[in-house]
Amino acid sequence: MSASTVPPWARYVAVGDSLTEGMVDPDPADPTRHRGWADLLAGALSRRRVAAGQAPLEYANLAVRGRLLVQILSEQLPTARDLRPDLVSVTGGGNDILRPGADVDALLQSLEDAVAGLRAAGSDVLLVTGSDPAGAPVIRRTRSKVAVYNTGLWSIAHRHGAHVLDLWGMRAVQDWRMWAEDRIHLSTAGHERVAQAALVGLGLVPDLEAWDDPLAPLPPEARAERWRGNARWARAYALPWVQRRLRRQSSGDLRRAKYPEPVTVETP
């Protein structure tokens, strides 16, 4: 195996929100939890380590759905640092930006402080941009804030030598077939593509050469059918989300991390 394909990391810890928890990608080994791109990335890194004659990767996933960035950085990050990882992935900010009045500059300052601390402790860091919501009903109103956040995130990465998983730049995730019915969380196929993007973001060769190739286009959708689909989505997903916000509830209330302690990632 070429040295350029062998991951240098022995312990990977993922922190974040629903994206990193793995919603909505059911875990084939345990239907009570989700898998997702971070689990898939851990598996890919571990397989490459084993193929090179190294020990399997150790992996912890502390992410919990619905978490705001300040919660991720105050609740999950100290635990992550205590686990002494050599690679940490950080997702967050999306739930904040969905809320009116989000202060993007404050979010970026908190993120930069966290990245600086991780780098000073010797951990490599993988940051994740927000995806482009241009084609999403309602959520597309956040596009300008997501773009500013992403620009700041790239600047943080350059200043501190962090890696970036660029969801905004992915062509594949502009296709709704890469997303679950709620149009907020990735589907299984979407998580699989994003895991490949993570390998690329880490400077590694992807397992699938066509990881970001667009899907074959679908036939044009009639305007009336598109309107009905948007209305169904608003009733089934947007309205419950608004109701939870009004009650100051989160989908992640009372939930715990799925891998709070490092596990050895088994390889086939």
C-alpha cells in the first residue's frame, strides 16, 4: 500500500450534531441507532491501517442531534480532548443558523478558539462546511449566513492547519436523492458520498473514484406536484420543528452519545 493512502491517525473522535450522529442512515448492525459518514470514515481509515500492518483505528462518536455549537464545544469537546485523539472532526453551527438572529461572527470565534486548542494539544482537525441550501424550500433563506460561516471556517482552517470536508462544494449532495424525506438530514447514499469527501478532505485517496459524480437527472417535475411535495414536507417536518422551538425542546433532549468511549473499529 502506498504511503499516501495510509492514515497516520490511531484514534479518531467525532463531535457534532445530527450530521455526525449519522441521521438518517440506519445502522445495519443495530436498528436502534444511526451510522453515518463519521462511522463510515472510521471504517475506511481502520481498513487502510490494518492493510498496512498497523493496529485498527480506535473511534469515539460524541455527537448528538439538535445540539447548538456552544453545546458541542462545551459538552462534547472537553470529553474529546480527554480521550487524547490524534484526529478530531467537528461539525456544528447549522442548528444555530436555522434560528433567527444567529450571530455568525460569534459562532466563528467560538469555533476558532476550539480549533486552536485542539491543534495546540497535537490533534489534527477536520472541519465540515454547511451544504448549499439554494434548492431547499424555506431553508434557502439561510444561504447567505451559511456562505459567510463557510468562508470563515475555511479561513480558520488555513490559519490553524486544519482539514476541511467541503459539503458546499459537493455536486452530488445537490440532488435530493442524497437526502432523507425531511430534506435536512442525509440519506444512506448521501452519508456514503460524504464519507468519501471526508477522505479527500483529509488528503487521502477516496475509495470510490466517482464519489462526487452527479446522479443521472430525473424527468422534470410538474410545478403542481412540486408544490404538493413542499406542502407535505412543511406539514410533516417544518411544522413540528417550529413547534419544538416554541416549546424550547430539541430532538436530542435526553439522548446520549452512541460511542462515548473509544471502540476498536473492526474490519472485514
